[in-house]
Amino acid sequence: MKSVRRPAVRTATAALALALVVGASPAAMAWSPAQDPLTLPYDARRGVFSFAGGLERSLPAVVQVTTLGGGEGPTTGDGEPKPLSGGSGVIIDAAAGIIVTNHHVIEGGEKFTVDLTDGRLFDAELVGADKATDLAVLRISAPDLAQVEVVDSDTLRTGDLAFAVGYPLGLDQTLTMGVISGLNRSGLGDAVEDYIQTDAAVNSGNSGGPLLDSRGRLIGINTSILSGGGDLFGLGGGNDGIAFAVPARIMMYVVGRLRAEGEVRRGRIGATLGSLNARRARELGLGFVRGAVIEDVAPGSPADRAGLRRGDIITRIQNRPVANAGSVQAVIGVGEIGGSLSLTYLRDGRTLTTEVAPREPVADRVLAGSSEVAAFGAVFALAVDGSGVVVMSVQGGLTGGLVAGDRVLEVDGREITGLAGLAERLRDARSPVRVLVARGGETVTVRLEG
């Protein structure tokens, strides 16, 4: 398929319009590449514009996936699993028989079958699934498989042509066309969201099928639609022209982890994030509404160690613009544990940068940060007047009687004067820990367990 410069598009379009007006025959429109290189693929033999040349190479790689399980309903008495759900999938590695589909397509299944376009049917093995991105990987053992070419989804632009392929509404393989109508969409309910939005018709049964570019290359995995029926997966309403696909960049990371380890382990930075909107922007006196607001930072977390604070506004991560909290979570969700992520953030009108290293959640009863210590369901900090360490907040039922405002005097009989000393004493102490605090002119002993 030949790609042409933009002026040639205008030439092709004008020539096509003229041909339609004057009633020219297909032969009259059969420009050759040497005469007029077209951006639109043109079938000179048939006299039509068509994307079939690029797409047809990928269509044999699009498969139908059926999930079987116990479920409810009629049975034949043979104990065989019955169909629970169906969807689509796409082969990305023909040699290994690797198929990508959606997590919600295979969820709850005991057995999986795959139908190919040439009529062959195979049992499939579940390699692994990742609910956070709604992706799953199946494997079949079969000769002569086709596969799609995967392209870097970060090169997409709003307005690019997009083709959805799958098995919707009980039909055989179906191809629909639209455009990329939005990028970096989030807020739909999954843990890792950075969706491609398209108006290519996607319906129930398309789940797990590929979203292709105009050359038939894989750019995403169709996951959900937003319909008038209010059902994110499109089971309760028709297609309203808003569909979402997991970008190929995220898909390839997840597939790699599932193939290597059978699961996707994700790091955390220890920050609670909110999306910047018009209301928050007014509260913060900002003149823009794109970014992620840090609502809280866990003591001792990677975010705390990176110097981030409550109220900071993240504007870029890994040099990618941040539209909302989902933009940050999407990058962290496909980042290497222990690797370094660059952050640009705004604080008090100043633009600052830092590096944060996501890590796996740890079950440490004492988390010490630069300005706070979290332990036994309570958060401790230095008193504003410099009078020692005070309890900033407590989590009900977990603090053995501590009250916000208590000033910590001793831990197991040893005097406490600073946060570092408190963290060290709490780590070394054996449960239950005796904490002497000053409260309302009195001293009270509290026993902490955990």
C-alpha cells in the first residue's frame, strides 16, 4: 500500500469528485502510482478506493473466543462445561500461538475454544489475565497461523482512521471503520486506564478484538463502549459511537509480563491522586484544568522520598502530559518496579521536577517519612510549636486509645524527642507497645498492638 504526500490527497479527492460528477467510468479513474501517487489506496483494476489490501493480511489473525464453564441452565448430563460468554481475540505471535483478548471475556471460565477464519477450532490454554487493564492471553497449538503487526500506539493522532474487527452480536467476522476520536481517556473504572477512543462501530462480541490502523496494523484491543444503555461493556445498549481500546503500548507490556510470569506485578508510589477539574482549579487559584492533584502522601513511600507533598500538581510524567489522575496511574501501572519515573509538578507557582521509584506494597507496621511517621493506625508529626512529636490523625479501632493531638513522651519507657527516634523505638518494640502521651494537662499510657 502506498502512502502519499498531502497535496496528492487533494489531487485524488478532486479527481474522484470530478469523476463522480461527470459519470466517468472506473477505468477513467485508474491512476497509476507513477502518474499520481495517492495517499488513499486505489484499486485500479476495479476502479475503487479500498483499504482491503492492507487489512486483508490481518483479518485471518482475528479469532472468535468462546468461554465455557459450569454456570446455570440446561445440561446434557455429560458434565461438560457449557458456553458462558463469547468475544474476539487477535493472534500476535503465530509461532507460539499467542492470542490476546479481554479479561472480561475469559472471566470465570474453565475451558476456552478459539475459532479461526478458515473454520478450524482449537482448545486454548489460559496463559494469564490482568483485570487492571482488562487483558488476557490465551495460547493454542496450531500450524499455519496468521498474526498481526503491532505498531507503536504513541504515534497515533486524533483523526487517524481506525478499523475494529471482531464477532459482534452473533455475526461472523465483521469489520467497521471510524476515526480515532480521542486519546488518553480514563475515569471508566479500571485501575490502569489510558484508552484510545474511536467511533468505529463496536458492539457486544467485539470485546478483545483488534483496533487496526489503515495499514492493518494493531494499535489497540477493543475493550468497552459507552452506550445509551449505561453499560460500559455494551451489554445493555447499542453503539453510540464511543468505544474504547487498550493501546498497543500497554498491551505489549502486559502480554510480556503474563507470558514471562503469569501475572502482572505493579509498583506503587504511595500517593493518593485526584484529577484537576474546574472546581479544584478555582480553589487552588489555577488557570488550567489538566493535571493530577496529590491529595495525600504516605510517610516513607516513594512519593514521600521523592519530596512530593499534599497539594502538589503533577503536570508531566515520563515527559508525557498529564490530563488527569488516570494519566499518572497508567504510566505507573506499566512501569518497572524499582525503576525511575520522572515527574514534573507545580508547587506554589513554581515548576519542579523529581524522580520517583515505584515499589511493591510492603506490610511494614512502621512507615517513616521526612515529615511524618505512620504506625499502628496513627500518623505522627512534629508539633508546630516544636514541643515534640504529636498524633496528627488516627484510624478508628486500630490505635489502642490514641487521640489526635496527643503529644508522645515515651515509648516503652524511653523518651521521644523526634520523629526518627519514634520510628526506631516503634520498630524495635515488641507488641504490645506502651506509649506515654500528654493529653489535656494529664499523662496517659496507651497500649498499641499489631
